[in-house]
Amino acid sequence: QFHMIKHEDLTWSESLGQGSFTHIFRGSKTDQRDGVTHSTEVLLKVLDANHKNCWESFFEAASLMSQISHKHLLLVYGISVHKSKNIMVQEFVKHGALDLYLKKSTSVSVSWKLDVAKQLACALNFLEEKNIAHGNICAKNLLLAREGDPSTDNSPFIKLSDPGISMALLGKDVVLDRIPWVAPEVLNTLEIELECDKWSFGSTLWEIFNNGEAPLQGLDPIHKQQFYEHFSNLPALEWTELADLISQCMQYQPELRPSCRSIIRQLNSLITSDYEILHASDTLPK
Ligand SMILES: N#Cc1ccc(Nc2nc(N)cc(-n3ccc(CO)n3)n2)cc1
């Protein structure tokens, strides 16, 4: 169910960082189509050699992304296995991960952030309709394909990345480090259900409206675990309507979390105009 890409058709460029048990590199792939050689810029995601036992889960995550296609889901061209290297070949998304982009950009507008939130909600709605749980929703896994330009007011465009290695195979320390994105019930079951993605969506909303700042970033794993044991909530955003949506998503009882349709409806009803005017100070152009 996968397109296999020959290793000799891949060119490797610089390292772009790492994820859980993976390294990512910029690169390119060449392929012949009707006798013509095409070279495409790609993102090469390599599974660490010392986590080779995770290769099924690594490729399962990729196959999830290539069995279904949606404008806000990352395109996976295929996989390449060479000696001990397991490689996922993804479309190269121009502006990279949203968390880094938000940290770098001094001020993106409230409507820009809402637009990104709506796109993520649409991607989740699409997955929910197919009864597919993603399991790793966070700003680091939102990729910015188009910046959107404040002056011409054209909007950003994001793509949701692959979920990566499944929770069951990640160590407890990695799972604890994913607090508060990982839903509380997952700590016991290590199983990902649709409701888990709603919890993660709430945490990702918090990140987006806190300019990419990671929630609970200062806490060590023990204190992160206590955050759940004490049924704590993230600090509320000033924008109460948005803070309400985040707390609906981040309810400890999974069945009480809103459907994607409800999330989309609530996002659409958030009036950016008065909020933007009320808080014009923190959205001044750079
Ligand atoms: N400077 C810079 C820069 C870095 C990366 C890209 N592009 C890209 N394309 C993808 N398909 C996936 C990713 N990812 C980045 C983190 C993750 C974790 O999941 N993925 N980055 C573009 C610019």
C-alpha cells in the first residue's frame, strides 16, 4: 500500500532537526515520468537506527497519511528502505513547523491564528468522519505551506503532519513529556481514540494563541503527571470565548468533549472584529 522509492533516487541536504525517534532532512527525489526526469524537493524523515523495532509503527503512521488525501493533510510520496535506514519521503512544506514560525514571528494577527485553527478543525473533522484518530496533534506537527501576507491579507495554509510512532511504543518518559497535548486517559490506556484528538486540539489552540509558547514547558515529567492527577487546567486566555472552547476540548471526561462540527461552529462564531479592535495593541504589525 506504499510507493517504494529507490534510495539512489534520493538526494540528501541539510538536517532540519529531530522528532521522537526520528531525524528530518531537506532533500530531493528524482523520478522519470514519460521519459522526462523530474526532481522534487522533499522532506526526508528517518527513523533512528536504534529504534529500528518501531519501523512498522513508523510506516503505519505514513500509510495513514497516504491512504486518505485532504488539502490539510501532509502528502507522503512513499518510503525508502536502505540497509538499516527507514525513510519516509514527504512533500516539503515551505515554512516548516508552526511552533517555530510563531516563536519567530513577533506578531501574527488574531484572524491569522483563527484561520489556522479553523483549518486544523477541518482536518480533524475529515479524520473524525473517517473514524481515524491522529494521536499527535500539536503546533510542531502543523506545517505552514503558505505564510499569508498581512498587507495583501491573503491567508495562511497549514498541513497536518504524520502522527509518528504510536504511543504504545514510545517510552513512558516521552508520553509524559507530551503532557498537556496527550489526553489524560491515554496515560493509562496508551490507546488513541477520536476524543483524544479533541483534547490535543485544545492544547494546540492554547499554543497558537500564546505565540507558539509550549504549555507547561517549565514542568518536569513528575510535575506534568501531577497536573493530570490534580485535574488541573491550562491558564485561561484573556479571550474568554476562546478560553471556553479550549476548556470544552480539555475536559477530563472524553465523552464530554465537543464534536468537530461543534468546534468548527464555535470557531466560526468567534467575532474577530471586536476582539481585534479591543486588543489592537498586541496585534500591531511588526
Ligand atoms: N527552516 C526551515 C524549514 C524546516 C522544515 C521545512 N519543511 C518541512 N516539511 C515537512 N514535510 C515537514 C517538516 N517538519 C518540521 C518538523 C516536523 C515534525 O513533524 N516536520 N518541515 C521548511 C523549512
